[in-house]
Amino acid sequence: MEELNNLELILLQGLTDKYPQLKSHVPFLKVSNRKLTANGLNVTLEYDNFNNDYDDINALFSNGENIEIKGLKEGLSYVIDVTAGAITSIEFSTYNEKWDGKFTEYKI
């Protein structure tokens, strides 16, 4: 499992601003898989040694920001999946552009 990158942590901050009860989850999140898709990147998350309870939250969250990435004309959108109180994934999508899935230079 990998650590979350800085961008993923910034986006999760927006989620926890809206759902404060999820703030305690973030330190226990790890990336189990990063998979390129035809139009983006799916980041699958897992919990590592999380012993707290899960709240009854089901949400697809996005603050509507456009993430500017070097090499993409239109940037990225994203959505964070919360299912049964667990933060399960972050899906990044391009606007029908090819992308290598790297966050070398970005701006929100």
C-alpha cells in the first residue's frame, strides 16, 4: 500500500470540511491501487489499522474544482466515493484527453 499524495490529501480536506465525522479516517487511509482508465485515474483506498466506527454516510463528493494539470487543456475533475461510512476511492477524469496519471505540476 502507498501513501496518499499531496493532491489527494487536499481533496480529502474538502470532503472532511463537509463531513467532519470523516476527518478521523484520513490518517488511516492508504492507496491500494492506482489504475489508469481511458479517461482518467481510479485511486482505490483502504484503511490501515482503523478501529473506529463507520458512520452511515453514502456520498459521491466533489467541490466542483477544476484541477489544472500540465499537458491537459481542460484539466481534471474528480469524485470521492464514500460508501457505508468508508472513504473507498477517488476517481480523476479528464475531459476526453490522454493523460499519464501523473500529478507532477497541478493547480486547483
